[in-house]
Amino acid sequence: MNNVLRKRFANAFMANYATPQVALVRGAGCTVWDADGTEYLDLLAGIAVSSLGHAHPAIVDAVSSQVARLAHTSNLYANEPAIALAERLITLFGVPDARVFLCNDGATANEAAIKVALRHFPNRRHFVAAERSFHGRTLGALALTGKPAIREPFGSAALAVSFVPYGDPEALATAVTADTAAVFLEPTLGESGVIPPPAGYLRRAKEVCDRSGALLVLDEVQGGIGRTGRWFAHQHDDVVPDVMTLAKGLAGGLPIGACLATGAAADALGPGDHGSTFGGNPVSCAAALAVLDTIERDGLLAAVDDVGGLLARGITAVEHPLVAGVRGRGLWLGIALTRDVSPAVESAARAAGFLVNAPVPDTIRLTPPLVLTAEEVGSFLRAWPHILAASDTSAGRSR
Ligand SMILES: Cc1ncc(COP(=O)(O)O)c(C=O)c1O
């Protein structure tokens, strides 16, 4: 990013984000270009968001025609794309009695799930989540809401949460009590570096929840919508959660979130219990329908399996002292490093024309568009040894 943009960024925004190295201006498929015309292969997709890559005609058409017809309705009026999307998500989830709440992003999908759990169990206030998990950054906007009728049914925003080691069903069984309203789990820890649980963990978690009656909430915000070669990551395991949250890849780059609840929890929220100005926005919903249609029509779930396998095997095949192995499934991969050098690897990859991400010091995360081709995988794999060599040198320099 040039110095002028860098300065404007720093002068205009709060300091919560580091000033980025690159300003992107355009994308097509899995390629993006920066403001200086430099081309990158996008192996991150805006952190698992641009599921069909950039400027996919199906999304462009769906969004353009919807925005030209009707951009917003509010929830006082129904709109066809939102209804069609909710119906579609219920079908893909495979639980006909599930019901949907549409919102704007991952955090608001999880906020909805918290409210579902609190309404479902008026007398349970305890939650269980995993150490190193990530579920979003809202502070419970409800705590600031000055309307008792809206706020008080949910109690204090300060939830009582026990954190347990991820992947340990015994720890979960100990933490879940008769007062536990819900257990929140990711199907794989995404922000902590794509760390899958041991086989059978999610199913054991469901059994633990069922014993106490607590809801199992699976946060599929990062892993859902085809990223692992199934519609939802938990579909690799023999488990159906009580509640599931979605966002990121669902609308391929437009803001959206969704919370699906099953059984009695599907009816937990009553009139006035929850809402969102933009939730169910017809433009985002039209984009989401285009994403789901395209994944289905183009056989992208199978493609994710194939191309993801190619990518993981190709990375594993390159022996290098910096690389410990590859974790994950489909196009949701974490390259485990032997040292805390992920920022150096990320920057060497960028210099070589590849966008990857360093979520934690010892892991490189790859969450490319689901339309990534074998040729594009090949171009990354050819560059990978050079990227490692360059990062080794630069990490060595900074030690
Ligand atoms: C598993 C998971 N849940 C929730 C969130 C929060 O989503 P958002 O940033 O859209 O609020 C994220 C974001 O990375 C996530 O990975």
C-alpha cells in the first residue's frame, strides 16, 4: 500500500486494525489486484467469505437485479429471497422442523443463539465454550438497551461461561451441569489455526448436552457453506446440533448471518424477542441463494474435496524444517509451522503473489474460494518452497 493511502487509513480509522500492507481494488475468480496493479492469488477469500471467488457472474447478476428491484424492506414486510433462503438452509441442514433467524454477520448469529438458549431455558444461565474458541466480538449490545421488556427476559449480558479444553469430552461432561443452557463449539477451531477435534468429539459433546438437556450450538460461521466439502463441517460427523450459526461464506462477500434452531428451541423466540434492521435483507439473501445454487450446480462440494486434497498433499510433500504438517479438511487448512514464524511466511507469500493468513504465530491458514482450480493449486505449490526459503531467511534475520 502506498504511503498516501497508508496515511489516509491511519488518519481515518480507529487503531483497532493494524494498517494493512495491501489495498485491494479488484478481483476476478481467485485473483485479486492491488492499487498498484500487482496481482495475487487469493488463498484467503477475505477469511473464508468470498466462497465463489471475486466478481462471480452468479452473484453479480443476483445482486444487481435484486438491488435494481428492491434493496430493503425491513422486517415489517416479507421478501421472497429471505423466505427462499430460510427454506433452503432448513433443507440443507436436514432438519425439517428447524427455524431460521437471519442477521448480518457471525457475531450477531451467535448473539441470536445465546438468546435462543436463554429463552429456551428461563432458569438456566450457564454456558460452556472451548478454550481458544472464537465466536465474535459483540459485548452483548443488549446490556445497553434501556427497554426492560426487551432486556430483562435475557438477564444480565454478563453470561456465566465455563471454558474447557477443546476436544476433551470428559472435561465437557464435567463442566456441563443442570444449570447449563448451551454449549458453544466450533466444528474445528478456525481462528486458533484450523485445529480439528479428535474423531467423535462433536458426537460425544451432543451426548453430554442431551444428558443435561443443554443445547449444543455449533458455530459454523467459518467452516460452513461447503468449506470442508460438505454443506456444514459437522456433517462429517454423526451429529446434528440443536442450534447452528452461519455467516462468512454464506453470501459470498455480502454481509449476512443466520441462526438455525431445532425442536423446541426453534420456537424459543417469540414476537418482539429479537430483531435486526438489515437481517433478511433481500440483496444479501439473493447473493446467498446464488452461492448455494452455484455450489450445487457446479458440484463444488466434490471439487473442494479434490482440490483441497491436492493442496494439502502438495504442501505435505515439500519437506522443510519449518513445516510440521497440515491440519484441516477440504479448503479449510492450517499449515503447522515448527517455529513462530507465520508473519514472515505470510509476508514472503505476499511478496511471491499469494495471499495467505497468519492467525496465530505457528500456523498459516488457507481458506481460498471454493472455486480454486487445480492449476491455481499448482502455481502455489511451485512457489511454496521458495516462500519457505524466503521466510526462513527473513525470520532468521529478525531473530
Ligand atoms: C467461528 C467464528 N464465529 C464467529 C465469528 C465472528 O464473525 P463476524 O466477524 O462476522 O462477527 C468468526 C469470525 O472469524 C468465526 O470464525
